[in-house]
Amino acid sequence: MNNMTRSGIIVALMAASTLALAEVKPSDAVEYRQGIYKAVKWNFGPMGDMVKGKQEFNAAEFSRRAANLAALSKMPLEGFIAGSYSGSTDALPAIEKDWETFAGIMSDFETSAATLAETAASGDMNAIRPAFMSVAKTCKSCHDKFKD
Ligand code: ASC
């Protein structure tokens, strides 16, 4: 690689990192993650009603929602940016202070949601119920530690 190529790459990398750092307003990050969690609830609610027998179990419908949840579970983490723990949010500053724990729970959310989606394909409520409860446990443990 010659020096011109090298400096071109360096300039491109600097531009990319500047872009990555710039322009995300904390209030936009709050709205983003709240939107994701609304979609999480939209799917998780009916699944919970089916698990609890409040709504008739429909295996295809449950499976569709579980797949949605598995995709959604990967999305909120990027919305937890610096400076986004005050104002219209219930997210506590503890998230920033104990990022490792927070990110660990979010990772458990992803893993358990993926397992729930796989299990849902079986259509067997006896297998689905504990898989659903594992996801609910990750929701609760995060709310207990990191939500006002
Ligand atoms: C829900 C919901 C949550 C979680 C949590 C699980 O249905 O709205 O926040 O489950 O209660 O313990």
C-alpha cells in the first residue's frame, strides 16, 4: 500500500468515526428505544395472554409474535446512549454506571427470545410456557435494576 492510499484510508476512517459520533440527540434515542419497547409489548402481551389461558392458544399466531420479539430484542441496546437518562425516560443513570450488567441482561433477553421463537415452532405449550417465562424474567430483572 502506498502513502496516498494509506492517507486516503485514514481520512475515510476519521470521517466515518466522526459521523458515528455526531448527531444522535438523546431525546431521539429515548423515543427510538421507547418505540421498540412498545412493539415488544405489542407482541409480548398477547403471547402472555395465551400462556396464561386468557386468550385461546393459536400456535401460528404465537410463533409469528415470538419471531417478531426475537428480532425486536436485538434493537433497543443501541438507543441507550450517553446523556439519555434524564427527561422523559424511566431509564435510570445506573445503566451507564453498570453498563456490563445492563448489557448482560439485554443479551439474556436476546438469547431467551431466540429460544422462545425456536420453541414456539414446536407448537407445544408445555415447552413454550417455560421458554416464555425465561424471557419475562429478563424483562423483570432489568426493570428492577434499571427502570424507575
Ligand atoms: C409483560 C410486561 C412486562 C413484563 C414483565 C415480566 O407482559 O409488560 O414488563 O411482562 O412484567 O415480569
